[in-house]
Amino acid sequence: MTIETPAGATAAVAQAKTNSLVTKLWNYCTVLRDDGLSTIDYVEQLSYLLFLKIADEQYQNDLADVPKRLVAEHLDWSSLVAKKGEELERHYRHVLIELAKNPHTNLGTIFAKAQNRITDPAKLQKLAVDLIGKQDWAAAGVDIKGDAYEGLLAKGAEDIKTGAGQYFTPRPLIDAIVEVTRPTPDDTILDPACGTGGFLIAAHAHIAREYQGRMTKAQQDHLSSGAIRGVELVPGTARLAAMNMILHGVGTSDGPSLIDVRDALAKQPGGDERVSLVLANPPFGKKSSITVYGSDGRLDKEDISYDRTDFRSTTTNKQLNFLQHIMSVLKIGGRAAVVLPDNVLFDGGAGEAIRRRLLKEFDVHTLLRLPKGIFYAGGVRANVLFFDKKSPRTDNQPWTSKLWVYDFRVGEHFTLKTRPMRRAHLDDFVAAYLPGKPRSERVESERFKVFEVEKLLKRDKMNLDITWLKDPALDDADSLLPSAVIAREIVDDLQAALNEFAAIAEALGEPVADEIEADAGSPL
């Protein structure tokens, strides 16, 4: 018989409440889907209504002599639910238009270009009054309502046809990356392709947990004034990130927006924009239609171009350009953990030049090879690269001395539904990484090997796609994988091949079908 501890019981109750909230809200999505509303549209509409409801609860619970209103009285939750039918739908559209007029704040980011996509007044009333309105969100607490919202985002990521999964990085992977990079209250943290804000929220939670009661006033002020921020190109995704962060206690509704809605690659970062920690999963997929002109002088004919003199190599490869951007935006002494597809490790030309520069000017100390079947976008083969930025050396020697490679791919088989990856699956990697301890204390194992930089620099095209393990399932008939896992891996392999052919076609100037582009998105 297992006797659950009070802490465990509390966590179980919280998880049950979270699951209940997610199920209650998500079940209604099937009704709205008949009206042509995608899952990502549904979560977006929930964001608007949730914000209005929570802002109303905060106002009602404010004990100040003059309670603070985040939303004007004629636009607030009470004004909305007091109406019914077509009058409700008309007023809701008016509220969205008016709240979008408050730029540069989290409020403005959430409601920027907001539109009502629930055009049936009866269904809008059901969602607002019966589902969201009857839930006491303030009583649920930051963790529960934040986790419930993230649960909705995870469900939305399953909608492959709309490409929603490209904005969602698996939480177990995020948590492991944050645990080994160990964010502090003194860090300035950036995700230049933040999607729905998973890395930023996890970093904030880590700092709050590890430094509870130990932060100075200066550190608290630093943390609450934009120390954690993101950049997101897609306005709809940026609003989800802003809402996600508010629900997790990061930033305030009327405070400066922590999500910058723009193309991170469009301009060179200034001195005050450089950060001490980058956590990122840049977009995968086809090559960009934008060329970034680097200092190598190469020019490729493209519709749009960026002039980035801080880049050394010109390429249309989005992942390589994001890697160059991250190299540039880091402060001296800063560190980065970046999810990158396999091609970044072995592509020639600009890829080889960027890797060579990375090993020489940065301390590239750890590479985590990820298994298939953990991302919502099919066919993704990815890795996490960990590196630190160093001051220029005068002896022309590379800053990287040893690259530790942890192979979490070979012999590991996951699917999103039948065998999803859990945080516990990454325990061995986290332990082998030795977060907070000297890397000289690391120990090699079957999955964790070290490679000297001299040998890496001599590899053909300086290929860092290194493997040494063999999948035991290939030789052992008794260890055959479940048919669902095998089927999923076949689909992923076919999708990966399709993505590669699509990239080649794009490079040759041939258009790619919309359905291929949708499936080739990345998990942000």
C-alpha cells in the first residue's frame, strides 16, 4: 500500500483540477470545429475571454480603496456577459477592436488584430457564460490556470494540418534544458523564436523555485522588468505566448510587452539587446525565401534581403541564420542551448563555415542527440547544442577543447500518443551533464562520449553528426517494437525525406505544395 505524502496529495489534486479544466474547455472545441474553427483559432478565442474573466476577478478581489481596473468598465467581462444573442456578439467584436488600441503592453500584444471567429451568438454565449464564466480562475491559482492553458496549447499542437505543432516544444525537453543551463535572477534571458513561450516560462519557474526567499531587491526588479523576453514573428502565436506568460505569473497585464512581435533576423542586435542566456528552438522546415547577406560578400537573388554585417556567412537556411543570430546576440560569458535539425551539423558550404567559427570563437561543450517521435511536426531529427561565448583569443586557438555528445536517439523509440517522452527519460542525460559542476568531472558512458576539437576540425566538412551506437532492435528479433511505434517511425522517415526533397525543390525554384509546407513546420 502506498501512502501519499501531503505534498504529493496536493500535487495530485492540482493535476486533477488542471485536467478537469482542460477537458471541460477542450470538449467544446469539437462543437466549434463544425463551424470551421481550427484548434489554434479556438485557443486564441479562449485567450481573449480568459483574459477578460481573470482581469475582472482581479478587480473584484482588489482590496485597495480604489480597485485598479485593467479593462475599462464599458469593455470588461461584466459588460460582455450582461448581453445575450446578437447583441453579445456585436459587443464582443467591439471589445476586441477597442482593446487592440493599447500597443506596447501585454494587453496590446494579446489583442493585436484580434477578431471574433465564433460568429454563432449561441455558441459564443455558451463558451463565455457557461464554460469560462462559471470557473473561478483566481481561486485556481497561477500554477493551475497556467498549466491548464499550457495543456490547451499542447492539445492545439496536435492539429498537424494547421501547423500548430510548429509552435510547441515538448515540455519534458524544455524542463531538462532549463535544468542543465540553470537560469539565475541575474541573467537576461531571450528566446528569439519563442512560439508559445515554453522556454521563457520554464526559466522563470526555475528561478522562482531555486531562489525563493533569496533574491535581492535589485534582482527582483531585474526579473520583473523584462529580464525574460521573447521574439515571435507570427502575431497570433505572440498573443498565445503573452497570455501563457501572464497566466504563469511572468509579467503583468498592463506592463511592457515581454514578447516582441517581429522577425528576429531583421536587424543586428545593439549592445543593450545582448543577453546572457539564449534558450531557443528556431523554426525548421524549408529554406527561407529571405537571404541574409553576411560579411562574406555573397549575394543570392531573393525577394527580400537582410543586411547583417555581424553574420560571417550568407545563406537562405533559416536554422543557420538563427544560429548566427544567437551567436551575435550573446554577451561575452553568455551561454546558449539551441534545438537544431541534423542538417545544421553536416551541411557543407555556409554550414561548414559557421560550425568552424562556432568551435573557434565559442566553447561548444555539449551536444544532445534527440530521438524521433517527440515533436508534433513529422520527420524531425533534431539535437540540442550547448555553447558559451568567449572573449576573442590572441593565440588563434579554438575556444572549444572537447565536445561531449550524449546519444539519446539510438535505441530510443517514442510516439506522441502510445509512448510519449517523459521528463524521467532525460534523467540520465541531466545527471551526466553535471549541471553546476566542472565539466572536467564528467564521466564517459555508453551513451556519453567526448571528442577532442583537433579531431572534429579534421572531419570531412567538419561534420558534427556523430554516432557510435547501434539500435539493438535491429538485431534482436525478440525486442521488436510495437506496431504503432514502427508505423510512426515509418511515417516520420517518409516525412523527413519529403522535407528534404521540398527544400531541394525550393532551392531549384520550384513551388512546393501547401500541404507539404504545413507539415514541414518546426516545433517551437
